[in-house]
Amino acid sequence: MSEMNTLSCLNDYSGSRHPIPVAAVADIIRNVVTPVDGIVLRDLDHAAGWTLAGNLRANEPFPPFDQSAVDGYAFHRREFGAALRIAGLTRAGEPRRWIAEGEALHVMTGAPVPRGADRVAMQERCTVEDGVVTPPCLLPSGTNIRRRGEDVGIGDLLVPALKRLDARHIAILAAAGHGRVSCIRALRIGLIATGDELVVAAAEPVPFRVRDSNTPMLTALLSAAPDIELEIVRCRDSVDEITESIAEMSETCDLVITTGGMSFGVEDHVRSACLRLGGRFALHAVAMKPGKPVGLAILPNCILLGLPGNPFAAFATFLVVGREVLACLRGRRPDHLSRPAIADFEIARRPGRSEFFPVGVSGYDHTGLPKLRRLGKGGSARLMPLTLADGLGCIAAETPIVSKNDPIEFIDMRQAFDVQ
């Protein structure tokens, strides 16, 4: 990692606080975060959500034999218009049969097409009486036949390396006979919540203290991915305690995520802890609202992602920075997070930071773009608008005024919850 790509924690902490534009975040992360080492074998039934370690090709064709695509009668072209003796019935899974001249075979969907037949007529288009079938005329060769290997041939690439496996990939891998697959090993992630004011959700109320909502929120987000293992601790606002916790987690974790303590106040100690541990910041602040105090540090043994302490700010910065870090650790790039939308509100704002806010979809324009209305009064600590939202809206950093029907960006909440 070059000196040009990073800021030392010392320089960052001493006042180098110019935030990075949101558009530049992904490239910075991709320059400094490398994939984890290690591969695990997963049974196909338990591989969904994991990242494929290498290309997988077909060892056998699919379909594995010529098979009927319908319930019908298999016959040869020379028998067009003739009344044919029904030579029997073949069901899916039964052996392939022969038909002789003047014969047709009743076949079920998925059954092997008999030797001597080159097309299958749907049974509802045939006339059947007393063991004799008259198929329709003018059926092209190959009608209603799935040819051997027409979907997948031997050696065809089924799924490329670093693809996140989902139901589609599982289906084709199963059809091609792959019962076990090699995947990138699980990511080991540590969560550290900082703050003297925090108590756990189940604790009795304590005057002037607040319940820790960031840790349960991030746990819920990360636990949705099957290839993530979590370790969780909470720390007081003590540079010694935070440093010790980060050091311990860095011995076993690929990524440590802290919440709180990332600004430049007297009780913000995460940056100092990174300095003590020999860390270097690739990101020290991001030009986004909420969530400016977010950082990405490269420690000797792991990566540290420092998120703000306010809940909505932590959520938004995780989407912008955290998803990209997770994808890079797995060796791939995440799907594009936002899509075009139009504003169903008006606002004047101070340009300079990309602004994220909860939105509801109020309708769609004539092109199908969602119309977005702002929810709540804003604020990085508010959670209720987020629970009511269909997603997040985003206003570009350079935009001072948004009028109705102006273009903005939309992050669908369903995609926001997908941690890649």
C-alpha cells in the first residue's frame, strides 16, 4: 500500500479533516482492501449467500438426454397424417424405448424421446381412438423436444468466480451435478460500541443514559449474510479500553467496526487508538450528511471501519462505506446501490455534502420513476422515520435547491438490507 493512498492516524487526528466525496469512496476502498485468504467446501444445499471461489463448469450436459417438453405422442416425420398404433407409455425417469414404423409412443413431460422419433405432438392436439393416435400435420422437426445439452453443454461455464450464489446458481449447479462447491471462507467481523452513555437494550432504565441501538442494528444487518461470523463488545469512552478491545479483535477478525468516538472531540478516542496500534487511515471523513465522521483504517492485522454514534448516521455510512468494504473482502464489487428517482418535495440546502434521508414512495411518473417524499424532520439520531421509509433519498453534494420533479437518487430499503 503506497504512502499516497493513506493518511497516518497522527496527521489525520491533528487536523487533516477534509472530507472525501461520496463518489470517490469506492475507488479508495478498492485500492486498500484486499480479499481474505481461505476457501471452504460447502454442500450445495447450504451454499446460498456464499461467494464462489473459482469458476465452475459443467461436467455433464443438461438436459442429459433428449426429453419430451410436453405430455404427448412421439413419432417420426414420415408418419404425418397417418393413424399410428400407440406402442405404450413412457414416464419421466423410465428408460428410453424404440418405436417402429407405423408406431407412436405416448410420452410424459421429461420422459426420454424414443429412438425412431424426431418430434412430439401435444396430446390435446392428437386424435386418439381404440389404441390408435392420429397426430397433427406440419409439426417441424424437434417440436416439443428438449435436446441433450441444449441448455448446458459439457465444459460450459456455469457460474464465474466471485459470484455470490443465489437460488438461480444453486439450481443450475444442482442440474449439472455439483453437490459441493468451493467458497470464500466466512468473514470474521468484530463490533465495538463505544460510549459511557450506553446501556444494553434489556437493561433497566438508567437516568441520562441511552440504549445501544447501533449494535443490534448492525448485528441484524450482518447476520443476514450466512458467511459472516460476529464478535461483539462494548467499551467506555476510554482510549486505553478502546485500544485494548481493537487490539484483541484484530488478532482474530478481518474487519472491526466501531460505532461512536469517530469525531474530533475530547471523548472521541477511536482515532487515537488506531494511532497507538500503528494504523493508517485511507478514509478519515466523508462528505455526506449524516455521517461525516466515518473512517477506514488499515491496521497491522485487519481493517477498521469507524462509524458515527448516531443511529441513522451509522446506518447511512454503513451503506456507503461498509457494503463496499465487505464486497472487497470477498473479492468482488457490490451491486450499484442507488437508482434514479424524482423529488416529490422542495428544499433549499447548503451544498457541499451528499445528503441521505428517509423517504416514502408517493407514486410513479410516466416513465416509471418513483416519486419520493421526505419523512420526518431530519437528524442523525432519529429512528422512527427510518422504520416508516421505503428507502433512502440522496441529493447530490453540489445541489443547493431541490424542486418538485427534480432528479434525485433512491436506495430501495430491500437492497439496503442486502449486505452483499
